[in-house]
Amino acid sequence: MTTTPSSELVIQATQLSRHFGDLKAIDGLDLNVEKSTIYGFLGPNGSGKTTAIRMLTGLLKPSSGNVQVLGLTLPKDAEKLRLKMGYMTQKFSLYNNLTVKENLQFIAKIYGISGSAQKKRLSELLSIYGLDQKQHQLAGSLSGGQRQRLALAGATLHKPQLLFLDEPTSAVDPENRREFWEQLFDLCEQGTSILVSTHYMDEAERCHKLAILENGKKRADGSPEDLMNNMAANVVEIQAESIRQLKQQVVSLPKVITAAQLGARLRVLVSKSISDPCGYLQHQTQLPKHELNLTRPSLEDVFITCTGGGRQ
């Protein structure tokens, strides 16, 4: 990444909560998002990602807490914020029975962009997102990757300062996902601040900073590198025979957080209270020393240690 994070905050939330009856969809969220960065929400379905985004865009009123976005207080200033932000929902929300160009023209009219300014901006977007040859095609007949690019073009048509993306790549293939993220880095380089939700670990690792959400609570936040370096476990990989039986033995050990099979290897998370995790596992399993190797944590390891059964 080439973008240098700024200390200026575009989003600042304090003890932000939203309850639906007894369900605490978001519970006491503190959040600071810096200008010209990509900030990620990582979590499974039902973790509160969409609810949080809807509050940060002014579409949903918080049950409690305070939130400022681009210096505006929400939900009071939600209408003012609308002109300064873009929002791409998880589900394709443009009109299937309009062409690519007609969809963009419609959005341009909403933002008061007309005449030569509209023509110039649409030409730019069609070129940037590779839709020149598709501009007269109905949006409903586009492929998943093309629909995604059209949605991003629509969300950025008015050159927003802040862009919200709710699981934008959930329905596209890996190649289109990679290309989409290159487009996000281009936007970030140009000064756009981005908040994106995802359940893909590789996407979360691309963010400058991220928050891990579970059941409406923030379990951890920081840069991916810091989160991995400060993880409350060490990672040991074991390459041995009878991996399935070995896994059952290993997961029953009191200092093992979890173990997962990766092909012919077993990836084991051992509590950091154990100073020599390889020695600990070797003693418990009687495996030869050369079959155990201390390895670098991944963001998935971080996720496991701070959510669900991984928390100790």
C-alpha cells in the first residue's frame, strides 16, 4: 500500500449501540477512522457490520452513544452527510431494467449533476470501471463483476469524501475481487476515506486498520500487522501421520486454543502463557521435534483467538 494514513478522523463513534428489543445488534462500539485510509469491519453474518454501517451513514438511529462523521453529528445532520458520502449495499440496488448509462444518468440527476459536467463524469466512470462497451446493456444482464463495478461507479459518481461498502465482493470471483480492491486503493490514493465490511480474511488483511466484530461487540481493532503480532497465542504447525487422530488429542490439551487441519498439516494455536509451545506439544504428543514448527500468525488465527470459543 502506498497511502499514508492521516491523523485526521473522518469517523468518531463513542459507545454506539443499537438494540432491537432484547437483541443488542451493536453494543458499545468505539470507533476512530482516519482520513484517506481503508478501515475494515471483519465478522461473520449477524455480527453487526451492516447495522453499524447504517448508523454511520445516518440511515438508522442509534439507541445510545455519540457519532460524528466528516465533522457532522448524526443522526441530526444525516441529510447534510448524504451529499458527502457514497454507500454501496451488499445487494445490487440499481435498476435491472435500465442500461448501465441510464443508471448512472439517474444517479447524476439525484446529485444535481447535469449537462456537460454529467457527460464528462459519466465518460470518466465508464472508462475507469471498464464499462465503455457495456453502457447500452441492461444492468440486469451484466455479470457479477460488471454489476459490482457499476455499483461502485454509482457510489462514487459525486466524488464523495467517504465511501461505505457493505460486503461489496460477496458475490464475485477471486479475480474480480482482486481487481475491485485495486480500484479501492486508487480511490484511497486520491483522498477518499473508505469503510468496508467483509468476512474474507484476505480482504481484511488489505485494510490499513480493522475492527473484528462478534455479536455486536468489537473484540479487537488495529492494523492487521499489529493484531497478528499481539495475538494472545503462538502458532505451531505439525506435519505427521494420522492427522485426524492427532487433532482429537491436541484439542483436548488445556493450553491449546484450537487446532485446524490444512491438508497434511495441523495448525495449532497454543496459549502465550506457554513459553515453549513446540516443546509443550512435543511433550504431550511424543512426536519427533522436526515435525513441529513455530510459524507466523494469520489474521484468521487472530479472529479465532478473540471470538467464539477461542477467547480464554
